[in-house]
Amino acid sequence: MVVQVEEAVQASIVPDQVLDRSLADTDPEVSRAISAELTRQQTTLEMIASENFAPVAVMRAQGSVLTNKYAEGYPGRRYYGGCEHVDVIEQLAIDRVKALFGAEYANVQPHSGAQANAAAMAALLAGARLLAERLLAPDSRAAGVNVVSGGTDVHLVLVDLRESPLDGRQAEERLHAIGITVNRNAVPFDPRPPMVSSGIRIGTPALAARGFGPDDFAEVSDVIAAALRPSLDDEQLAGLRARVTRLADRHPLYPDLTEAGR
């Protein structure tokens, strides 16, 4: 009995090496899902207005050992010890923001992504107005596709499908089938319930970050307009999917990001 107890104690203090295991070893199901998501992002066109792509450097910083440190408070005035290196990083961010905007004070702690989108919006108004104009072309209007407010002054386009045979959910699913990700969205005075809706919301920030230019957005707009026609056969859908694939291949996303590099 004494020997068994001693063996159990020894076993309990042998390091499990859990801290050094890769994600693939620790949780292969999650690892496979992340790999599949990387492939999805690389091979489709992300056009949800509230989404964007983070640089590899940002993702690696977010997955660094800083994750282990709780740093409540502000640099030099933390509630916990051991924050001296976190303080250096946050102070760098503060100093850079102050220099960039000529500000006397700056707070760089996270709030929301809305500010980041607003800061970039002006640069994106042109891949969004072009998109709206293409969707207002006669062919699209004849298919019952309209744009709320007749255009856009922001980084997204709200498509009105009340006169189309397609509802918002069907349009979202149709675009998903050819490799374009959007979200269904209610329009003013929408007669359909929110989970169905009569509109779709199309955003340009993620594709702009990926390097899409005016010609690319013109092609994306034409693909979307074609996809929203009332009836398409499998051959036509395959043709649109091929056009999306060519666009994605023209602007590779995270080409060096692999299973081993995450």
C-alpha cells in the first residue's frame, strides 16, 4: 500500500508537458477547424461589413506570452506586479498615437472595432460607391435588386430585395454558394421577419485590405449582380464560382500562414 501511494505521488508531480504541446496534439478537432477556416478565408471573398483581416504580425502578437499576463490599470499604475514589459508595449502604443495625431493624451486600451473601421472608411468609399452603382444598373433593377438610399456614403451597401423573388436569406445562401460571404439584413419597413429579411449587407473593408482595386471591385459587383438574378442553373453558378476563385487567387491571403506557422 505504501509503495502504491509513493508511486501515485511521483506520477502526480511528473510534468505533463501540456505547455509545450502543439494545438494539433492538444486538440486536433479544433486544429482542423482552424485550418479549415484559414482555407475558407483564403478561397472566398469576405464582404461582411464588420469584418476585416488582421496582419500576421498582429495575430502573432496577440498569441504571444503577453496572453499570460493580467495587466489591469495603466502603465506605471497597475494593480498587479510583473507588468514592466507590458508597460513598455502600452507606452509605445500611447507615444505612437500621440505622435500620429498630435495629441497631448491618448488611451490605447481596447474599446471596439468601430473606431478602426471609421478611420479607414474614407479610403474605402470609392470598391463601396462603385459596388452600389453596379447594383443599380438596369439589369439588376430589372431583377428586383435595389440599393437602400440609392447609393452609399459609407463602407457598406445595403441591398433591397423587396421587389426580387429572392429574400435576404436566399440571397445570402446564393452568394455563399459561389464563395462570397455577406449577411442578410433588414431594410426599412421590411415586411419579412429578421431571420429572413428582405436585404443583404455588403461591405468592402476586408477586400480593400486584401488589395482589391477598382477593377477587382467592378468584377465583384458584376458577379454579385449576376448571382442575384432570380433563377440560375448549376452551370451558371459554377461559372460565377470560378470568377470568384480567380479573384481570390489574384490577391492571395496569408500565403505564408500554414499549420506550423500559426
